[in-house]
Amino acid sequence: RQELYRELRSKPSTSKDGVHIDLLMNAGLAVDLPQLADSGAAGIGLFRTELQFMVAATFPRAEAQERLYRDVLDIARGKPVTFRTIDIGGDKVLPYFKGAGQEENPALGWRAVRLTLDRPGLLRTQMRALLRAAGGHELKVMLPMVTELGEVAQAREIIDREVRHLSRFGHLLPTSLKIGAMLEVPSLLFQLDELMEAVDFVSVGSNDLFQFVMATDRGNSQLADRFDPLSVPFLRVLRRIVEAGKRANRPVTLCGELAGKPISAMALVGLGYRSISMSPASIGPVKAMLTELPVGELTAFIDENLAGNSARLPMRALLQTFADDR
Ligand code: PEP
Ligand code: MG
């Protein structure tokens, strides 16, 4: 298998019937970066910037942030990178930062973009570091845990101010700046068309989205086998998102753990996802699956089985049979 994955590394990530899928990797620290070449990923779909904060003894200084972002872009050598602004709180606590995570319901609490909008100095410093590091490059930044569109507008104001500031002082700016939202909170499902208008791209954080749609703690091992992301309701949610992206001509990626398991990556492609981001070790197995996948046939199969509500086998079993038969 390892040999096969190595062989596939330089091959295009294209399905049996010629559909190209961008296979991106998730990363968060400098030590992850060599995996970009080793895995054959087309880019970094999720760079978790909070990891630098989590391994530090105190808030990383602006210079340290800028240095890391510069290294990432240097090593990516023109492959696309999507930086996520710090996603602190919930399951990601900083011992030196009181308040976040020490709540009754941390998953529903003061975290991610909520926290950085309340402490705009954190977002300003990070954005300045990103903008400086990406001078002369494309820059893609996404906001975690967006719940309402006002948060995107507020973040944009802060970002625009940083752009104006750097430009006034003659800094080399990014060649383009794209601002995206992570779709992790179900409220966005009821304003998908407006969301697509408000952002340049969307990335589905399926770990958190599943947790909130199914009211199921993502870290509770007692619940691990209870609810299935490949069940009808969650697949319908995922399909709605990708369809809204198509309507608005906005790129939609998915960067949760779902993307890294061949059977669920297969389902995502069948639902219409053309870009997915996963841990680097999953790129080989997912690409191997993809090269044998007839996407057209799968899409028809999924459409048929997601429609209506007559009694049938669970979707996971149906998808597994589809995969085994091919
Ligand atoms: C997610 O929630 O799916 C995601 C990609 O973000 P994280 O796992 O870092 O919360
Ligand atoms: Mg998340």
C-alpha cells in the first residue's frame, strides 16, 4: 500500500471518469510542513494557527507569528494555503489565557471568532503578521466558528484597517486577499445564500458542524459510535452547503476529519465537493480511492438514496456496497 501511495504522489488526483478533486492537507506547526511535499497534497486547506499559541508559554509575539507564516508560504512555494485565524476556546485552551474554555459549556462559549472580535488586539496583531508575511503572495484567511454574518463584517473591518495601515507605510501587500468563513455552526445553514455573498469562500468544519447538528460532544468517546456523519440528515446538510456554493459561484471546501477517511471522502465527492482537506497521511489512501471512483455514477446513486424517505439500508452500508462493487 505504502508503495502504491508513493507512486500516486506525483499523479493527478482525478477520478476514474476524469473529475479532478483538490486534495489538500491540514497543518498547524512548522514540523508539519515537510509533509506537503511528502504527501503530494495540492496545498494546505487548513492551517490551524492556534497551535503555535497552544505550544507556547505565553502569547507568541507578532514577529514569531510572522516568521511562522512566512515559513509556511516559503515551503508551500505557490501552492495555496488557507490560514485560519486563532481558534482558541472550546476544546483548545491556553493555560496562560484565563476565561476561554473555563466555562460551563466551553463548546458553546467564548471561543474562536467570538473571542478575537472581543479582543481585537489579538486579531489585529495576527492579521498584520499574516499580511506582512504574505507580501507579494496570495493570502487566504478564514474565520472559525462564525455564527452570524455580522461577525464576518466586523472582522473584515479590522482586516481592512490593517491593510490600509500597511499600505500607508509602504509595505508590500499580498497580491490578493480572500476572506472565508468556516461553516461549523448550524445557524449558517439557514442563511446560506447570504453567507456566500458575504465571503470569498467557505470551508466546512465538519467536526464541529457534526457536533452541533447532532448535539453530540466531539470529544466524548462514549458517543463515538452512536451517530453517523454518513447518515441521511448530515449528508443532506453537507449537500445543501455545496449546492449553495455552486449557486453563488463560491468555492466550498471541507476540512474536518470526514475528508480523511476514504469512504466518507467518497461520499463528499459524490455530494459535489471538489476540494477537501485532510491529515497528510490520508492523502494517499483517499487518492487511491479516487482513481477508481466513477463520480457520475456515485452522484446518481447518492441523489437517489437521499431523496424520499422510504425504508432502506443505512447510507453508510449503501455507500460501502457501492465501493465494494467497484
Ligand atoms: C472542524 O471543526 O471540523 C475543524 C476542521 O476545525 P477543528 O477540528 O480544528 O475544530
Ligand atoms: Mg472546528
